[in-house]
Amino acid sequence: MMLDSAGALLGILTLAGIGGLSLATRTLDFHGMVAGLIVGSAVLFLGGWEWFALLLVFFVLSGIATHYKYEQKRRMGFTEGVIGARGWRNVVANGALSATLAVAYGVTSFKPFILAYLGAVSTSLADTLATELGLLNPYEPRLITRLRQRVPAGTSGAVSPYGEAATLFGAGVVSIAAWAMGFGGSGGSIIPVLGLMGGFLGSTFDSLLGATIQAIYVCAVCGRRVEKPLHCGRRASFVSGLRFIDNNVVNFLATLFGASSSVLFSYLLPPLMA
């Protein structure tokens, strides 16, 4: 839904305020803020306020989760990839698909893009909360592909009760918000179900990719298995996965899977619920 001149002005002021807040709270660094403004502008001006409201839910809750017990997570040794100001790559990985879907819907008005957007945002929040809050689980998580195997907190593909609860919470919040707003002109009890399923499946797919094909390195200084080729100021040794599949690629693929899941189940569920 295109905005009128007053709505456009309000939108610009809102985006500027959010950009300034993201820098002030260190939710995003400068380049991350610029990328966030591009994503937010595409969603707001081509999707409308309802689309933007869902993105805002993601921004607020992911920022709160990032800073929640920040010092405890810092003492555990996690770097900027998990805590602290997020950069443009993280914003693109989590938001590029959402922006693309908003643009596609604004141009075509093709209704499946609405549900795909719901699934994408739901996945992004579910996965972010699972990462940030799953780190605080009181005991070691388990690897999703070998549930009997305990692994250190922060291991790619690890799952825990805290992380799974955070996944359901994140997907549920986005889904309920969409239903309450009558997102995209859609209604009925199936909307929160589709959002919840898309978010949960997308986040679970993220864990599966993390445990199988994501590039993993071992730090030469601290000996930890990490997701980046540089750690503790030294180049880490590549040990498994595919070198070109980093955490940002995994995040993008997960949002794509979550978006596709919401659309797919929109065709499968109605006959089952009839």
C-alpha cells in the first residue's frame, strides 16, 4: 500500500529515529544502520505500515535480546557475531529477503508474498532469540543432528530448552502481531499458525545447516570451534563445512526456508482444518 505525502513524511521521520536509536544503543554499527534503513524503507514504502510494524517487532525484540545479560555473554567469550553492534552483512542476511518480498508485493500484489514475508520475519526473530537466549541455558546444549551429543554453548547447530522456547516465543510474537493487525488483509486463525510454523521450521533449518554445511574453524589461540576465519586476532584453521557457507548465508537460507514453509502450509492446512 503506497503512502500518501503525510504518511511518507512520517515514515521518513520514523526511519530516522530508529536509525539514530540503533546507533545509540549499539544495536547496529554505522554500516548496519545504513543497511537497516534501506531494508526498512523498502518494506515501509512498498509494503505499508503493517509490513513495517512486523519488521519493527523484530528490530525491538532482537535488540533487547542482544543486550540481555550482555556481560555474562561477553565473559563467555562470544564475539561481535553473537553480541554487540551488528553489521550490514547481518542486516542483509536477516532482512534482504523481507525487503525483496515487500518490493515484489508492492509491484505485483501477489498474495503469497504476504505469507512469505510473515514466514521470513518470523524466522529472523525466532532464530535471533534462539541464538541470544540459548547461550544462557544452564547446561550444555545438544547437537541437532546427534541429540545425545552435548556441545559447548554457541556451537553451530546446537539446540537447548532455552533456545527452543525462545524460537517459539519469537515466532509466536510475530504471528500474533500479524493476526491482530489483520496483516495484508488476511484474517482467521490460520495466520498465527502459518507464522508460527514458518518461524519454527526456518529456525530449525538454520540449526541443521549450522550442524552440517556451515564453515567451522578452530581458533589457534583459545582452541574453540568458531564460525569465522579470524578469532582472537589470529587466523583460525578450517575444519568442516563449506568455506563459502558462513553464518550470514545460513541466516539467509533459513529465512528463505521459513518463508517458503509458510506459503506451502497455506495450501496444505486449510483442507486439514476444514
